[in-house]
Amino acid sequence: MKNKTLVICIILLPFLIFFSCKKNETDENETEESAINKEYVSGPCKLVISIDKKEISIAESISMKIDVTVDKEYNIRLPQFGENLEEFKITDFYDPGQKLINDNQAEATQEYVLEPFLSGEYTIPVMKVEFWTDSEGPEDPHIIESEPITITVTSLLNEDLEELSLKDITNPVLPPPPDLTWIFFLITGIVLTGAGITVLIIWLVKKRQGDTPVITIPAHELAYRQLEVLVAKKHIDRAEYKLFYIGISTILRHYIENRFRLHAPEQTTEEFLNDLKNSAFLQEELKNILKEFLIHCDLVKFAEHVPSNTEIQKTFDTCKDFIMTTEDMNSRIQETDPLQANVAEMEAG
């Protein structure tokens, strides 16, 4: 296993060197400006609410941390799991309990990963923390509270797309002189990649036994990652509506195949809908939603229909809501190669 890790490092080294040269110090500043950090003090107790982003898109999530420090003779009671967070879907949670951090103070923390359902303004309400000594008892504790915090969840669409128009053709501009530094990185990459492949071949020849561990991922988690990749391609920004609709319909068809073992990707919409009528794996309401979704996608893909901004957002929301409604942790997909990306190849490519 150590040899395989070494091979991977050798192959990826030139690319890591190249991209590390591109990093800009402004990344740190932007992260700090986009994060939220609120501190509240009441007597011996300090409450800190930390959120990594104050504005996200509908395809992203936020990390929130509740951190409380108090004199060690006090007991701490944090908010109950999910308390006042109904507006968000909780995708991860961590609570290590109360612990001493030095001779005089104790600490308690909670960490959440939250995901919005739709775009709009979300409010993380007041977080209440109680603390008391053993002599005082928990019946009438001291209380420290945070303020409500607003998180903005932006739409999939760019506001500048509301009115699209073609600009006049401008005069041609001569390209800048070529930057030949990439040749050095290319040659270095070829040499190191060749060395890595050689080591890998030798290792494979020497290997006699041992199975590659099977890595699995829930079908819905794979679909969510595919949606993030599709949004990142910015087809809507470039008015590439057909590519966007091919991608989102492919994601949902593959999710149905992975979740319900129904071969949706290989069927036409008409064939799939005929099979859907006699199937019992979906409620009638979800069947109708799926039918409307696929027919609308076909209009854009095959009938050259140009969707409005409202139709595009509704299509994305319908796909995400369908996955969220039917997700099941027991429906998992096997990945035989741990080096493969977690996002399957999509027709929108």
C-alpha cells in the first residue's frame, strides 16, 4: 500500500507544483471576509458562534460551530441537537462533550454541517447556553444567548441573465506573446509521469495476492455531488441551456437506476414512463412530478425550447427535491478504484 501511495505522489507532483504557483494571498482574505464570527460574554462564560460563510449558493453547505468556555466549576448545557435549525437540513453533527482545556477553564463545543433546501434568506435563531455550579443546581441556571444570524442562499441563476442580448462584433485583437513557461512544467510532468508509470508497472507485476478494497457511496450523495459539478460548469451563464438540461436529466436518470435498480438511462422517455405506470416503487404524486420533469427536459433537448429563468430554477429544485425525498443510506454504489472521482461521467461533459 505504501508503494502505491508513493506512485500516486510521483504522478501528481508536477501538477501540484504547477497549481501551487497559482495560489493568491487574497484567498485567505476573502475567506475571512465571507465568514461570520460572533462572541458573547456573560460573567465567567464566553460563547462564540462561528460560521464559515455568510452567503452560499443553493448547491453549497455551511459549517457552524458553537464553542463555550467557562470556569471549570461550572456545568454547561448546549442547545439540543437540531434545536431551532428546522430551516436547514443537517448533514453532519459532532459533539465531543464538556472537557477541561487548562487548570481553570472547561470547554464544550458542537459542530454542524447545514444545507439549505431552497434559495432565499435563512435565519439561524438565538442559541441559548445554560451554565451552573453544583451548589446552584440546574433548575435555575445562568443563561447566555447569541443573536439571530442571517445566511443568504443565492439562486442557481445569475441576475444578469434576466435580459440576454448579443453584443456587436468588435475588431479582432492580436493575442499576447505566448508564455512558454508551461513547456517546462509539461516536460517535467511527462518525465515524472513516465517514472511513476514504470514504478506502478513493476509494483503490479510483483503483486501476487490482495484484493482492492471496495469503496461505496450512497446514491443520493453521488447525485448531490453531480449537481454541484453541473452548476460549476456554468452552462446557464453561457446560455448553454441544452447542455444543462442534458446534464440534469442524466443525473436524475442515473440516480433512479442506482436508487431503485431501474435501467432509466438506457430507455427513452416514452419507454421509461410506460414502465413507470406499472411500477410500485414510487407514490403516484412522485410519478407525476417525474413525468413533468422529463417531458420538460425533452422540450429543451430535442424541440429547441428556450426555457425561462423561472423554468430553469424550477427544474433544478424539482431534481434536488426528488432526490431528497427518496434518499436512502442503504442504496450504495460500489467504486472499485479508489482513485476514481466521486462524480460519474455525465453526458453534458
